[in-house]
Amino acid sequence: MTDERLYPFDKIEKKWQRFWRDKGLFKVDTDNYKNKYYCLMMFPYPSAALHVGHGRNYIIGDVVARYKMMRSFNVLAPMGFDAFGLPAENAAIKGGMHPEASTLNNIKTMKRQLGQWGVEYDWNREVVSCLPDYYKWTQWIFVKLYENGLAYKKKAFVNWCPSCKTVLANEQVVNGGCERCDTEVTQKELEQWFFKITAYAERLLMDLGKLEHWPERVKTMQKNWIGRSEGVEIDFKIEGSAETLKCFTTRIDTIYGATFIALAPEHSLVEKLVSGMKGEKEALKSIIKMRNESKISRADANIEKEGVFTGRYVINPVNSEKIPIWAANYILMEYGAGAIMAVPAHDQRDFEFARIYKLPIKVVIDDPKNPLNAERMKEAYVQEGVMVNSDKFNGMKSELAVEKIADYFVEFKYGTRSVQYKLRDWLISRQRYWGAPIPIVYCQRCGTIAELEKNLPVLLPKDVGFRPTGESPLKFYKEFVNTECPRCKGPAARETDTMDTFVDSSWYFLRYITPHLKDKPFDTELVNKWLPVDQYIGGIEHAILHLLYSRFITKFLYDIKMIGFDEPFKNLFTQGMIIKDGAKMSKSKGNVVSPDELISKYGADTVRLYTLFIGPPEKDAEWSDRGVEGAYRFLGRVWRLAEKVTSHKPQVTSKVERKLTKEEESLRRKTHLTIKKVTEDIEGGFHFNTAISSIMELVNETNDLLAIDAELDPVRGNVLNDAASAVVILLSPFVPHIAEELWQILGKENSIFKLKWPTHDKSAVTADVITMVIQVNGKLRSRIEVPFGIEEDKLKEAVLSDTKIKEFVHGRAVRNFIVIPKKLVNIVI
RNA sequence: GGGCGGGUGGUGAAAUGGCAAACACGAUGGACUUAAAAUCCAUUGGCCGGAAGGCCUUGAGGGUUCAACUCCCUCCCUGCCCACCA
């Protein structure tokens, strides 16, 4: 590639970017909500610099915004930054800049990059989540949740590095060790704040049904994450005690096969149960060891099963058998009751555990085809079957027994029917500096008190030390901690944990409507006009957490009548990742492609076009620098095409009436077919790659007509001019700079984005003669030309008189003659 | 391990029950040029054939159908996410 440019992209791109900003093309007056269209892209975390993988999201959003503008919508396209987070704090610990300085710096870089891409926003509405005027309202939402009983404190485990004496994020745990010093990570119990998202589990699940325009795969992931299951909660009597032990099971049909009880090592009864038993000390030691295993490996079904007998028993209510109680590492406190009735014959994890500790395996559901033998089983039988060894339920089908035994338990008050969710409450406490402080005060007299609205925001002090201590750096900042109780004015201490950044991002889409409001998080009336968001665009990696949390907060704000809708995003589009050398683009893998270099070499339009042409936007795509050159050459061809069409413009303006030639007619049809195809591709699910390829076809065909050596008269000039204009308009959302410039070259006025998107002329797209494909026994054998709208008998006659078909049919009986109108004929012989 | 995707030419891909490989990249040959770049033209899934044409081909195997890349079943491979990265 030489320095010589195929077209002067460097000049025109800056020129038009300035033009759009000066004219306020993307500026929106929210009071004018008629015909509104809220086009939202997930706001980014301000990491060092953007790569072309990030770009895909913004380019897609920009295309949608520009397209909708041309469809006469009043488009709101705002942008902001999810600016709190771990990386900035880690950099500060390593001796870099203060998190605020580095974050604001990165934001500056990213805004410059977005501008270079020609991605435009209404920057007057920018929200930055680490600034007090924003996090004041994040804290306000916390207070509202607290007042409504949806924010509470409880003990929970964190990853802990005993050597660095610090809390580690999952990301900072590498193969069970600390990423800095490789010391084995342990689990430490801390008092932490939670949001009670589980109170919304049922609604979050049910309302997935309302989200017609969300990708199925995202809805499926959310559904599985919420993980609703119906079952029975059994109250087991503990032998020699007045206490009961609750176990949840979805397989009550296997109750007669329960041969032990397994408790999570964290279960509140564990210490009590082992106290006084023989070997109590050793038992406690192994329980503590199990508690220290990482949560990730504990949740792995392949974990090496480990456990310890507590020395105590429960009574099985159905047959009064004594069942030993064990503590086991594969039971998680977070799910169900933190205790299970273990049925080794019919649950694989229980089966493995029973084999290790030589616990009995009792078959209670038999395989009707292949009777089971407990001693010879190699794995648990988890399918349905016929009840055996189950007293009066013997012989019943297990799927029926699930219902019958549940009824029986309810009747005799052995337990209750119960619904469990995998979804757990949302742990929002972070023992870190760079986040929104949790607005809670601990008063010696009044207890735990939420900060008053008039005292918000609880400001994050700037001059703190970042040495890792395992506690929030705020804890050592006396001026922050020591405060007065908002109620009694007595001495009090502030909460020093900060909030998970997902809290910041669970409501930002509401702030964009009225970003500068001082006395409220948002204006309810206007928000109700502009939301739900018409189109949300972001990465598939947010399919669960961010989208679920945003739905939760939206439902909460709906319940407290702050907003009038209970789902935030009407249409969701999740784009795929850009892959380079077989891996996700990331700084650590060293495979990032910087947009700056590419833009200076080929221009932003080329980078945009390639990013859109690379493949279906919802799928992952492999980046290729070669492909970029292809996009660049195409834009060069379009540029020359517009120049040629303009220079060939016939001088004669008087009307010349004549019929179009075959080629002219064909280009006219192609022009309108392309308008139709591009519009359908965009509307029908963002098929930008095929939209662009159809424009390429139109360019090729226009060039073909230009290449025909003939004197240009106004008739041909018009056909060419219409084709070139269509090319430029249809390309404009994708490559806005070159489109604006060519629009001028073609002699048109005004910004192309003030134009109405074209519609195709129905009469121009119908041909009088169509080609039909002829198959014999499903194999392509011939094709014939027939008049449009031919009757079936005439078509049959024409087909059977085709010479090639005659050869194939040749005396054999036609058994079936299938006609797919306007497409194909299949003759079955 | 669990959950969710994906598998089509040398490459990115198109076709979502009806012509497999549109569009583009790369490659090869040619034109232009002192030369290169750019541009333009031709060829480009595989096999057989001088050609006309024929046969085969969408990860593997089976099924449904007049017709399957597309729907169903079994298997293989692969990517992403998994609650403190955002």
C-alpha cells in the first residue's frame, strides 16, 4: 500500500465530523418526545484505549441511530462511562496515578477515539458514574432499597490471601492462588451488604415472557440462572434433640433411598451437631478445611468428594430409619437449605460420596428394562423408573410418585411443598476504595441508619492510601469514618465498604433523559415518555448479570412508583466478539488491533465498513487486516463511480422519451431491488453484512452500464444517476463521511442525514419474464424462462417440452409435479 | 463440571425447507507501466473430460420429506459465560 489515497478520506472525515457537531445532528430536546427512538449502547468501562473489538458495538449503534434518523425518528443516542472499578485501583496500588485521574484521562482518550470513528452522540447528556453528581443517586437507590427492606447485611465468604492480607476478586485468584504472591487463597467470612434480588425471582422469570424482542439465547440463559425448581422441604427430626433439620429436594420420590444427610460445612448447625462427639476436634478441623476451599471448585460437580460424620442422626419420617448426618464439601450453603437428603443410588454426587465413605446404597427406583443391583452399579440411576423398596408406593411410576409422596408429606406435616431458585441475593459490598460509598452509618445508640437524602452524596475522599490491608482503604481515613448519626447527632461510624459497580450500571439509562437534575435521580414524567429503551445494544457477556440487575432495579423503581414501566429494554441486540488469532482481543494476549493506526491509514469509513461487513453482527468474527483493504478498495470504487456519473452528466436537459434498453431496465430494477433488500436487512435483524454485499452488487452493475460504450443521453443519465444516488444513500448509515461528501459531488444539497430513507418502486422490481428452476427427482436439470404469472397448465407444458427435461423424463411416468410459484418445479418420476 | 452458542471452499461468509458457495479476501494468468502501486479483464469447491457435460460436496452417522446447510435423533470437535473483571 502506498501513501497515495484512493480518495481524500483524511480531509473529508474531519470536515463532516465538525459539521455534525456544529449542526447538532445528534442533539435531542427531550421535551419533544413525539416519534421518539431511544437507541442505547452499553456504556464502557474506561480502560486504557479502545480496540476494534469495542468498536463493533459503537459502530452498530451509530448505524442504527443514523438509519432511524432517516426514518424520521427523533433519535436519542447518549453515551457515558462506567467509571468505577477494580483496574484503576489496582493500577494505583502498583504506584500509578490516582484512580480518578487515570479514569478521567482514559475517558478523554476514548471520547477522542469515538469521535474519530464518526460515532456521534448527544454528549451534553454524558454520565460518568464515578462523579458525585451521579453516584449521589446510586446511593439514593441504595437508601430506597434499604427503606423497603431490600438491602440487608449478612455474613458471607470472600476470597482471602493470608499473605497480602487482602480480599481478592475471582479474577485475581489464579489456580487457587493469589495472582500477586501465589499464596493459597482461603475463604474468610465478613459482614456484607446484599440486595434481595431473590424477592423478585419469580417476576424476573415470568416477565421474560414479555420480552418478545430479546434474543432467545439471552432469555434462556437468564431463565437457567434464576433456576426455578419445585420440590419439597422436609423437616427431619434430629435424634435426641428438639431441633429439626430442613432439607430441600426435587426428588421426593427417592425418599426411601436416603442413606445419609449432607450439610454444607458452613451450615449453622454443624458446630452444634459435632459438639461432644468422639473425635470432635478432628471433625472440626476438616470442616474448617472444607470451608476454606474456593467456591469455584466447590461448585464443580467433579470436585473430589470429602466429608466428615457429625456423630448424629435424623429420623426418616416415612420409615423411622436412622440416617447419619455428614458435613460434605460438595454441598453449598447458598443453594436450597444448605442441606440435602443424600440418595446415592439416584444422584451421582451422592453416589461418589457413598462409595468413598462406604455408606449404603439403596435402590428405590428401578430401571424397567434393566433391573439395578446396588453393589454392581457404576453410576447413579437418575432417570425415571418404577418405585421399589418404597413401602406402599411400590410399583408406582416415579414421575407419579413425586406428586403422591409430596401430598403425603404435606398431609402428615413432614414437610411442605416449596419452590427454590438458584438465583442468590446480590452481594454488593466491596472492600475497596474506587466505588460509590455505601450510605450507611453505625450509631452506638440508634444502630444501623441509612444516610439522609439531604446528606447525599457521601463523598469519596480523594487523599487515601492504597496499601492493601484486606479492608476498604476508607477504614483508615478518620475524617471519613467518624461522623454523626443522622438521627440523634451522636458519634457514629460510616460504613467503609463501597458498592459493586454493577449497581452503578443498573440504572444509568434513566439518568440520560435528565442528566443534570440536581434534586432527583431523574424526571419521572419525561423518563416515562422516553423509556423503555427502544434498542439496547451490547456484548453477549452481559447476558446475565448486568441485564438481570437492570431489570431488577427497574422493577423496584416501578414498585415504588418512580417509573411507570417494569422492563427497561424493549429490543435487545447482543453483538458477537471480534476474535484475533483465535482468541478474544485483549491487552494481556497482545492481539489487540488499534483503531487509530487503521483510521489514519484507511480512514474511519473503511474501518466501519469492514467491521460491519465481517459477518453477521450477532456472531463472533475473526479480524483480518486484509479484509480492511478490501473495504477500502470498495469505497475507492464508489468514489470513482460517483465522479464518473457526475462527469458524464449529459448537458441536454430537454426531455428525451424513449424505451429503456435491456441493460438500463436491468439496472433500474437492481436499484430498486437493492433499496428493498437493504431496508429489509436492517429492519429484519441488523443484517448489515448482507445489506452491504447487495450494495456492492449494485455498484458492480452500475459500473457495467458505465462501461458500455454509448453516447449518454438524459435517459441513460437518469438511470445511472438514480443508481449512484441510491448507492450513496443506502451506504450513508454505514459510512457517513464519504456519503455526505459524495452527496455533494452528485450535486445534491443539505446533509444526507436530513433526507428521508428511500422506498422502492414496486413496479420497478417486477420483471415480465422469470427464470424457473427445473428439478427431476430433486436434482437440478434445467431452467426455463416463462412469463411472469404463467398458469400452471401452461407452465407444465413448457417444462415438459424442454429438450433436456424430455431426455430425463423420456417415457417414464410423471408421478408428481410440484410447483413452487416463481421459483422452481420438481418432477418426480 | 454446569449453562449458552457455533461447525459450509485456501479465508471471512451467503442461502433458515426449494438453484449450495451470493458478496468479499486471497491466489493464478493477462492488460496498463521503465518498474511498482493503484486500476481493469479472466479463472478460482473437488474429481473425470478436449469440450458439451457428468459425478461428488455443508463436522460424522442415521431419520422425516417430492426436496435438508436448514427440521428430528445419536456422536465428535470448538468458542464464550459462570455471581468480587466489566
